[in-house]
Amino acid sequence: MAIKIEQRIKGFKVVDEALERHAVVEEKAGSVVQMDESLQRPEALIGITYRIKSPLFEHALFITINDVVLNASTPHEQRRPFEIFINSKNMDDFQWIVALTRIMSAVFRKGGDCTFLVEELKAVFDPRGGYLKKGGVYMPSIVAEIGGVVERHLIAIGMLEGQSLDETQRKYLAEKRAAYEASQGAAALEPGDGFPAGAQLCSKCSTQAVVQMDGCATCLNCGNSKCG
């Protein structure tokens, strides 16, 4: 709509309506507590301790991740990791464990997206070679397994989405596993007991669960198959 200006122009200002609306939203959200370095540590935090045992270490590692609950009992309530501790009887690794936990805790407290830590840790490879966990899952290093623990924790508190199989996929894999065991004349295995002896490592899920079925390499853990 055209507007006729009848007075002398003394100045002007460009108004961005989108920015103004954003400023109003920010003002309304001013009372919402966000995760950042200014947040003081509460007297008590919610924590979960995870135990991992690697054949590369004589003693187990105990990983504790403490979370802070922001905006409790409000529509903006969220749970975020605040600090991490790793304990072990093996004092030979004390220095790198302390360094790793302090850096990770600092990243947690800084706020924003800390999920990138998972991929960074899981991408660390031990020059001595990795190892197989119980159940045939391959771990390239102890640091990668720590990354796996952080991933489990972030999924549990809702910061990451899990990649679980649906009921149809689980039924399909159960049928494939039963068919393979029957063809090999092997006794049925109880759930969680592992996969058939001689299974190969899956390139997709890093689990020692790939077997030859009908002339095709098929993973009995995630269903990945070279035949599609």
C-alpha cells in the first residue's frame, strides 16, 4: 500500500519483522534455563554408572555420567549430561582417564549439541588392534567403547534416537537364525547367548554374526545382506 509523505524526512530505519518476532520469543523464553557454562553445579545430580570390561585391561572400567535436570516440572524440562567420571583399579591409565573426563565434562557444561562426542570417540582405533565384546560386537579400542557408553546414555535421556529393530525385523532375523541352525544341525541358542560359531564380522553393525545362507552372506544381528 502506497503512503504519501507530506513532511520532510529527518531519518529512517529498516524494520525486520522477523527479527522483531524473534526478539519477542527470546524475551518470553528468558525465564527458561539453558545449559551453558554459567550454570552452577547443583548440590545433587542424577547419575548412572556403567561397567565395561575389556580384554586389553586387567580391571574393569566404571563410567559414571551425572545429569542435571533443567526447568524441572515445567513444559521445558530436559535432562542433560553435566559431568563424567571413569574409575578403575588400573592406575597405569590414570593420566589419560583424568584428561578425557575433564575435557568431556567441559563439553557437557558448555551446552549446545554434545552428541558429536559419540562419533569422535567411536572413531578411535587402538594400534594393537580391537577386541570382541560378549555377544560378538567388535570394538576398535577402549575409547570407542567409552563412546558407546556415552551413546547409550544419550539415547536413554532422549538426546539421541536409538536404532532398534521393529517387531517385523526381529521376527525375520529369528526365522533366519533358526533356519541356519537347523541347516547346520546345531542346537538352538538361547537369546543373548551369542551367534553361531564361525560367524564373520558384519561391516554394518560390527557384530560377529554374518553367516552364509542360500549362497548369500547374511547378518543375523541387523539383517544386512550382500544380496539385498
